[in-house]
Amino acid sequence: MNPDDSPRAAPAGQAPALARLLEQTADAVQAVRGGRSLTDVLAAVPAPLRPGTQALSFLVLRRLGAAEALRAALAPRRPPPEAEGLLLSALALLWPDEAPPYPDHTLVDQAVTAARRRAPRSAAFLNAVLRRFVRERDTLVAAALQQPVARWNHPQWWLDRLKADWPAHWQGILAAAQARPPMCLRVNARQATGAQYLQRLASAGLAGRLIGSQAIVLDAPVPVDRLPGFADGAVSVQDAAAQRAAELLVGAGLPPGARVLDACAAPGGKTAHLLELADLDVLALDADPQRLARVDATLARLRLPARTRAGDGRRPADWWDGRPFDAILLDAPCSASGIVRRHPDIRWLRRAEDIDALGRVQAELLDALWPTLKPGGWLLYATCSVFRSEGEHQIDAFLQRRGTSGAHLDGRSPGHLLPLPDNGSSGASGSGSGEGPGVADGFYYALLRKEDAAARN
């Protein structure tokens, strides 16, 4: 997938007709509203239309709350689904923007052209509604902004949870979710330092800045095939906050050849990073065999050795050979609320009840994997979530279940890293230098040490 979600990413004169992109975007938006992942939907879009469809879909989904409020005001009677997707997409793209992706008249004209193909009976209706919005935009936008879901473009339950969890930061977290994320690279430490690869980028006409020792934030996103040495494993795309995982676990003091379990490994970025940093015996486990294939592909590109196996971390009897692990990385399934700027469909796909269900899975994984860890070993619990129930509260409950002995929270644990300028991941290795707003995604990390009863006695 092209990391550049700008509607203007295609070269001039080569972009598909806007009407065709609007058709695909309307279908994608309706699919997300119906519960389908945008990633899955985009995979089925014809290749020539995919970059433009992705760009427009990202923008529409970041404004879907506002678009739905406008649709309700302008057309209280819901139009047919094939017309509603086009209407919502056009309204979102016509929302006030300092640098609008298209002129108003072009967007209205192309939306009507798309309607004539997809929903001919609704074309005149769509034309009238969009022209009215352009005429009365200031008034209609001001009214929509009085509704929290339209103002923040997140479901109400999400807003309520953020306010409760982060009363001083919830607005900043929501604002960050609306921004286009930077493209962050992880330089393969086995091949080069970050500074050396930065020079290689400059030679290729690409600019960026180094954060920490091996992370680089590009000035502008590019397709991965433009990254020097990407096919040969010189570099990977990985957010700065996600890069903390391998650094924390290896930094805990793993000996060469240590047995490490990556318990929810797909798509393999953290597995690979562990092996870039140290000589380890890694088992990459994932419950989804199809997603596990992505781990194999990642390791093959980077030429790194690891064993991969399909299995559910909650059922070690199905895959564990009985030999304890020196360390476990548990990047647990979660709401993904910390990476919603990269996946704007997540906010519309998740339901409030999903958070409790995911919390039960996280607790089951912790309880099931802990006995497979060697005394004196380390377990790093991670989620790409900003919700306390998937981070701090989950670990507090686990420690209470373990009692007064057995598990200890290490002082190096970062805790919650919010997607804000001072979240502690701007240096990628915990410097907390705050090098630029919104560099890193939201994450939670807890580094746990298993008490060695024999050593204590």
C-alpha cells in the first residue's frame, strides 16, 4: 500500500478520472460503515485506481462524522445506499479545507457524473444537495460542529472513554488522529547505522531526519520501492513507538541465543527488529496462518532466521515444547486506538463492547503465557492502544492476580505513550526528546520480570 495518502499523489496527466475514484471511494466508505476493514476493501480495488481510492477514502473516513451530520441536515430522508456513499464522500471532500483536494465545481460535477453511472435516479437529488451545501456551507458547517461526533469525527462512546481516561489530553489525542502520519523507517542495524542510511537517502534525493540511532522520519512519504535497499532488507517501515518493543526487550539483558517467543507476531516487524538487534532463537507465533505468511515474507526480505508457527497463545499445549522461554513479547490484540491516524476506518469499525471482549483476550494471553516463561525471564506486554483498560488497568489486574510475588513491573516500563509531541517515543529509544509534533503512534508498554524463587532463597 502506498504510504502517501494524498489525493494529489498521482503524477499529473496520469490520474484516473475523479468520477471513477469517487465511485470506488463511495463503495469503500459504505463497506466500512457495514463493518468491513478498509484494508480488505482496498485490496479488491483495481490496481490503477487503488492509490487514489485509498487517498480519498482516508480523507472521507477522517471526516465521516461531519459528513453524516451534514447528510442528516440536508437530506433527512436517507437516500439509497448506492447514492448515500457518494453523497457522504462528496460532503466530506467539500468540508472546509485550507488546501482542498479539488475545486468545488469539479467535485460536484464529478460526483454527479459518478451518480449517473451508479445511481442514475439519484443524480439530480445529489446535484441539488451538493450545490446547496456549497451555497450554505458556513451555516451548515457551524451547525454540524455543535455535535461532538461531527466535531471530533469519532463515535460518542470513543469520545466518552477518552475523556474519562485522559481528561487533560483527550482533545490533543483526537486532533492527532485527524493528521496524516509521517512515514517512519527502521534501519536494519545489521547493515548500517541510521546516520549512514540517512546519507543513502540523500543520495537518492530523499530527505528525512534521524531520531534515536536507527529510526528516520521522512520529510514526505514515498512508495517503498523508492527506498534504497528496501528489497535487500536495508530498511523497513515501522513507527517510532512500535520500535520501542524490541529495544526494551533486548535492552533488558538477553544473552546470545536466548529463547524468545513473539506471541502475536504478524505481520512480523517486531520479530524482525528483535533479530536485527541481537542473535536470538525466536519463535514467531500467530493464530492466523494467513497473517503468519506475512511474517515469513518479512523475514525472507530481511534475510533473518526465525521459526514460525500457527497457534493461539492462549493454548500453549497446542504448540509449546515445554522448554521455558527467556523472554516473551506479547503484542496483544487490542482496539488499535493508538494508530487510528494510520487506519481511519478503525474508529468506525470498533464498538464499545469490543473493548471488554479484547480485554478478556489480553488477560487470557497473559495468564496462559506466563507459565511458559523461565524464572528470571522477561515478558513485554504491548498494545497499540490509548485506552487504559488495554494498558495500565490490564497490567494492574494481572499483577494483582499474581499476588505479592512472582511478577514485578520493571521501572524501565514506559507505560502509556500518547500520540502527542512529548510521548517519549520521538527519540525511538526512550529519549523523550519530543522531536516534532505527532511523530509517534499511541502505545502501551509494560516490562515484567518473573521472580526467580531459587535465587531469592
